[in-house]
Amino acid sequence: MPCFRSGVSEIGQGIAAAASLLAVNAIMHALLAGTGSGTDRLHALLPGLLTAAIIGVVNSALSAWSTP
């Protein structure tokens, strides 16, 4: 059973890493390529920032789950 947990955790961490790269891409796009004032751009990047934070928590949980 530990091998199964480790395998599922590793796959989940890989998916979380890919999703975090997409979230960082969205953050950078909103910050650097966004239109409007600085305040408008900061408001536009909040959903991506929250998504990246949630993905980080999920990745940490998967890492802890795979550790015996």
C-alpha cells in the first residue's frame, strides 16, 4: 500500500507543478501585459495569486502524504 500512496502522490505533485506554472504565467501576464493603472493590474492578478497559493498547499499536502 505505501507504494500506491507514493505513486499517486508523485503523479499529483507533477500535476500540481504543471498547474502552478500555468498560474504563474497568468500572474505575470496580468502584471506585465495588463492594461490600466497599477491598481487595476494588481486586482487582475489576485485570482492567479490565490490559485498559486492553493496549488502550493495541495502540493505540500501530497508531499506529506507520500512520506511514511
